[in-house]
Amino acid sequence: MRIHNKNISNNMFCDEPLSRRYFLKLFKSKTQKVFRVGAIPPGELKKLVISIGKGKKINITRLAYDGTPEDPPVAVKIIDIGHDHFTGKFINVERSISESQDKKMIYIKGGGGTIDFNFNDGDILKIEEDIDEQIVEQRNVEEIREILDALDLNEDINISYYDKNEGGVINGVGILKDKNMDTYDFTVVLKLINDIKLSNPREVSLNLDRDQILDLEVVI
């Protein structure tokens, strides 16, 4: 910054209010955030996140410092939406399943912490609702109800359902242990989840109306 008035130049350090304003201005200019080219504008970003809503799983593509999209996208579950930011919980279903089998590692089950995304950061290129969420919307409940009714107990099955706690789709292989067609409650015992062989079979209780069952079929 050039100062062309000689009197001001000589006296600016003696004038405390002017000096303070001068240095505060310099400080603010150095800390100003740079909005990266191609990033979603703050207002549009906030509207998008609100339209998706809390509890939904999304994939976020951010822009690096050089302007290139980061790959792979960050997968998070929206757990809070504030005035100037939103908070996401990192999602990794496979890691959670693997770690839950090891008692020494069970304390980190869930595979991640949380992260805040400020709407004004100017580094988010794209947000997409995860494919798991789209699959949930397309499920055929009546068809799955008919399949459950036709299945025999202890029959080998494949099942897919959306686990809200894990924040993703569980694909399991096991048997049908129990069912009640009056309440639509049923229990499965899974020995394989998302291609991970379980050291101890997992018993899961589900309900056709309460839980999001995506697919159910007999293993031939």
C-alpha cells in the first residue's frame, strides 16, 4: 500500500487511531477467504443442504487449493445444519463391520469422527445424495412382504437393508430364523455382511414397516 501524502506518512505512527485502523485493515485483507472457481455459492449451498436434510448420506466433492476436484469424494451423514455451517459424520460401513469383530478395536466402531463444513468456505464443487439413499426410495415393500411370507424358517437367504446406525446398505447372507406375518417382524442370522465373513454370526431383528428392507430372496 502506497501513501502519497507526506504529512500522513510521517505522522501516521503518532496518530494511534489511524495506526490501529491501518493495521487492522491489513490484517483483515490477509485473512480473507478465497472463493474457488466453480464452487457452489454459499446461499445455494445452504439451500441444497437444507433440501437434502439431516440424517441423509451424501458425497461431497471439494476443490483443492489448485482448483482441481478432490477424488474420491468425502462420504458423510448430515447430523446437523446450522446458520453458517453443517456437520457431517464420516461413513465407512465396511470398516465398522470389520472392527466390530475385534473386541480390542470395538471402541472405534463407526469408522470416523465428525467434520464441519462452513457455507462460506467456497471450496465445495458438488454434493450428491448417496446412491444408497436413492435405492431406499425405489424399494417395493409389497413384493418383499410376499417373499417373506413364502420363505420357510431356517431357509438360506440373501437380504439387503438400510442400516440407519451405520449410514449405509447392509448386504447379508444367512438364514431366516423367525417371522411373524401378523406384525411383519422377522429375525435373520447373518454369516456374511458386505462380503465380510463374520467370526460370529450376527442376529438381526427387523420389521417390514419400521425398517428399510431393500431386497429379500431365497438362496437356490
